[in-house]
Amino acid sequence: MGAKGLPSVAAVTLGCKLNYSETSAILDRLSAEGWRISSVEKGADMIIIHTCAVTKQAEQKCRQKIRQLVKRNPSSAIVVIGCYAQLQPLRLSGIEGVHGVLGSNDKFRTDIYREIFDAKPEPPFVQVSDPCAADEIHAGYSLPENSGAARTRAFLKIQDGCDYGCAYCTIPLARGRSRSLPAAMLVERAHALAASGYREIVLTGVNIGDYRSEGTGLSGLLLMLDRVALDRIRVSSLEPDILDDRLLDVVACSRKIAPHFHVPLQSGSDRVLHAMGRRYTTAGYRERIMRAMESIPDCAIGIDVIAGYPGESEEDFQDMYRFIGELPAAYLHVFSCSLRPGTRLASQTSSGERKPLSSREIERRSGMLIDLGRKKKSAYTAGFLGKERKVLVETCTRDGSGVLCCSGYTANYLQVTAEAEGFAGDPDRLKGALLPVAIREMDRDLNLQGRLLF
């Protein structure tokens, strides 16, 4: 037990930005109820592990992390929450040293944490409600008291759940139907985050393009947030059917909304897109991407793609490879197809309707796409050599020769490290500042190097 008899709590988050925003909101509520926010390194009385279930590999990583934390913190109460907890509660409760497992909605019941801490029950306490029966939506936001590099960028949850029902995706089973937080509440929270020192807010959710609250959609919400005293507003992943002309016009006319979209493609074959249950064709996807590039200067387009979807022929794969090669993408995120229990795809493969590819073939296709993604990133990033762009500084360190180097991101999400030549002041003064940088070169990791312009 910590100082003055108050229990301390720490959290470890795996997975998406949405998980991070929710973890912070849970900690904020626990703090308001008397818990002291601590860290794993300081031996917190309770450790909350926020899990991810988007792939088989993500689940394995979660199990490894849980066992690692249990071993290193034998006296701490261990509570496992999130999507993996929702979908596989018995498997996680069977890990020795776990004291509680809470589902996607149950994790916001802060009274349960105290009950678990007081009792450290054996067998573990398990509470997993049906997410599809939930009408309410819980807030998610970065902690206002964070300091240092983390204060430059905050996460703000605007939406949860998904109604799209893609054949391969387990997230609707874990988070339920699409629900949105009230716009007025989100604007108020954004003002609070800005007042506490954050300079950029990243809007998060499962399908944020599906945001709808009392007649306000995503474009309307962005117009409201554009009046908040921030340097940047960044949207996270957007479905291509949501990338309409109104949204593009709102971004193009704003000085705050980042010219950066992450637009999942998943496949560049119309046949595979149809099998996946996606809501667009390759022609429609291309038209939206080209419209974004034409409308918004410096626009960066990131793409998610799945390698080795069951039933994907070599012709399908080559169609995808050529299609992506022709797109003006800034980078790719490549995922090897992972069969998730309970999904339509899992049923199709078990019935023989769709045949899984061999692991060797999936690896080959994934490797080709990863190489293509590196070429895309190199080409896009190289286009900014010799130019001047503003960078939101996150970290400042001195190199071996004592020169101060500041690192951060441009509006279009290019990582830049810049030398602060001649700067003799407190480096902390530069953190969170939006500063011009003369970009000079690109390193082997395809990140940019430059010099701060004072």
C-alpha cells in the first residue's frame, strides 16, 4: 500500500490509439476516487493490462506481457481488460497470477477495481457483458496531468464499435455496434486538453468516419474542433467510403487539421474486396485517394493491406500489387491474414468455402508488400528534401558532440530530427513548440534530418 494508505495503480496498454485513450480515462476516474497513479517500475499496488485481439499475434503478445508482469510484480493485483478479455475471458483468467478480467464495457466500472484489489480473488473475478447490448459509450482521453514529450499529442475518443461487419474482423464482436460521444462533450474535452498543454489532438475510435451525434457528422465535428486553441487536429483511420468531398474540403480549408489520412484498402482485387465484405471497389478507392491528393497540399495517405487472404489467387495478389504501385501512398501497413474465431471468414474456411494459403506463401506476399511499402515511403519522403516545414517538437536530446537535437513530426506525419545549432537555453522550452525546420537529408530509416530555424 502506498503513502497515506492510498492504493496505487499503473496501466500497460497494448494495441490501438483507442485503447490508449480509454486507459487514460480509466486512470483519471480512478484518480478521482482516491487511487494514486503510479508506474509498473515503482511496483504499483494494482496493474491494469489493456489488451488487443486484432490478430493472433496481438493476442500472443498480450499473453506474454501478462505473464511477464505477473512474474515481475508478484505482490500486485493484476486486472486484464479490453478486447482480448472480452473475447477470451476464460483463457486469460486461467493465467496464474491474474486476479480479474473485465470486458469492453465492464472495464469502465471503477468500483470493481477496488473490489478486486481488496480481495485478490482466486479464482479470478470475471465480468464480461455483451457489447452488442450496450447503448452507452464511455469517454476516452489522454490524462491532462501528463508531462514531457507525451504532452505534445493527446488522444481523444469520439466513437466506438462498428456496423460494417467485414468478414475477417472480430472487433464488432468485442466492441459492439457503432456509437458516438456528444459533440459538445468532445469540444469541452478538447478545450481542457489544450489548456493543460497539449498542442495536437488525435481523434480515435473504431470507425471514426461513422461519427454521428444529434445531426453532427465527422465534418461538422471537425469544424467545431477547429476553433479550439490547438496547433493540430489529426484524424486516425478513415474508411474510404467516408472520405467524401465535404470532409476533404473541411481539411483543405483548415490550418489546423493535419493533411494526413490513414485509409484502409485491405485488398487491391475487386474479387477479394467483395469476399471481405468491403464497401467499395478499387476504382472507387482510387478516385477518393486522387481527389484527396488534388485537394490538399502535401497530403499523406497511409494504407492498410492484408496479405494472404484465404482464397486470394496469384492473379488477385498481382492485381493488388499493381494497384498499390500506382497509388500515391506515403506508407503501407502490411498485415498477414489472421483467422479470428467467430468471424464469417472463420466459418467460410472451416466449411471449405475459402481455402487458407500456406504460411510460406503468405510470408512471400507479405514480404513483397513490405518492400513495396518501403519504396513508397522513400519516394514520398524524398519529395520534402530541401524544403522547409514546421515540426511539432516532442523530444530534445544532445548527441555525442553535445549538439542539441530535437525530434517530432510534420503535419503530414513525417518524422524529423533537427539540430538546434547555437541554442543555449533550456531544451524543455522547445518541447511542444511548433518550429520551422530546413530539411536536408533522409536517413536509412527513411526519416528526415534537418536544422531548426530560429
